[in-house]
Amino acid sequence: MAISGRDGIRSARRVVVKVGSSSISGKNAGQIAHLVDALAEAHGRGTEIILVSSGAIAIGMPFLELTSRPTDLATQQAAAAVGQNVLIYRYQDSLDRYDIVAGQVLLTASDLEIPSHRSNAQRAMERLLALRILPIVNENDTVATHEIRFGDNDRLAALVSILVDADALVLLSDVEALYTRPPSEPGAEPISTVPAGDPLTGVTFGDIGAAGVGTGGAATKVSAARLAADAGAGVLVTSTSRVKEALGGANIGTWFEPTPRG
């Protein structure tokens, strides 16, 4: 189902939603319930929802008595192993209010590059959706190495949207839209719509969120949005606090127009 504008998200057949670490960890851990409320509402009207959720390392850090994101791979893997367990528990605990069951899907970059692995991942995802299970996808940080990582979950979300042939991708973070320059700088203006193929000449993006617990930023969202939009999915970039509006088709955030599918 091709959608041309934000308003089409509400009636979309299949939507991938990505949420960043800073939106659901630390002081913002309570936003999981708000996010689940919106996902459950969309799920209830028949939309197939796939959630790509960062947060395993950030959520695992306090349990390892870490005050900042680890830089060495082994400690990142350890934090992810602890945090992924807690992350899924928190989602399922909130989803229980709606009698929705989550299915955990952990992927590495090679899983989407090796044809047999890609086919297996696609088949599993399709079956979960057919069973009305809500897949929760994350990078498999406990086995991923620097050489095979996606780099950030914005890119993972874009690749998942292509894998499942999603109608739309919603990228959530701590800002309500993309801006012509970092929003803290004078003269920054929100970008409402990015036409298909627009190079965004003269626009400057930052590289990482203010919380410092994730790996992405505005630049990674633009790259991921273009990847998904080029494959035919409409992409909305907005804040986690406005996820209900986003899934309801409201005129918010930054909309990347999809390239028409052939």
C-alpha cells in the first residue's frame, strides 16, 4: 500500500517504528508506557507494527555500575546482555495491559546481507505479524563486532522496513522534527517535508543526541530516511512524545516523501 503523505500512516498496512535509547532509558524510562499506548492503538485498528528499539546498552549500564556508555566492545556486549533482558521485560509488562504479546528479534548486519539469513529473518517476521505478535527488533549487540555492526538503529530500522516491505517508517527521538541546522543554533528552522531525491543542500546536521547514550543523531536519521524512502516507504521523523499523533497521521515532524514503487 503506497502512501504519499503523513495522513496515510493511520491507514497504513504495515509500519516500522524506531525509538532511540535516550527516549526510553534513564529519566525517560517512563516513556515506554506512552510509546506502548500508541503502538497498541495502531495495533488495535489493524495496522501491523514492528518496533525497532535501541536501549539495551543504556538500560544495562546502571546494573553494571557504569555512569557513561562503555567504549570497549566487551563491556558494551556485557551491558547489552543485561539491558536487553530488562528492556524486553519492560515492554512486555506494559503490553500486557492490552493483551499484546511481543516477539524479540535480534539481528546483526550479516543477517540482512547473507541471503539465507535474510530469508529466515523475513520469514520469521512475517509469521510473527500473521500471528498478531508485535516484533521488537534490536541489534544483537552481544555477538556483533565493530566490523559487522549496523552502526546505529536508524539504519537497522530502514533495512527492516525494506525487509518487511513496510508502507511507512517512523523514526522517533528527543526532537520534534529535523532542522536546517542543530536546533540549539540561531536561525535553525524546522524542515516540514523532504521531496523524493532532495539533496537538502545547505542543511547542516549534528551527529549525536544530547543525552549521549545512543549512537545516532540527525545525520543518521537523514541517511536512514533516504534509504527507506528510496525503497518506497514514507518516512516521518519526530519526537517520542508525539508518537500517538505520528501514528494517527497528524501533520507533525519531518516527512520524507517516498520514491514511487515500480
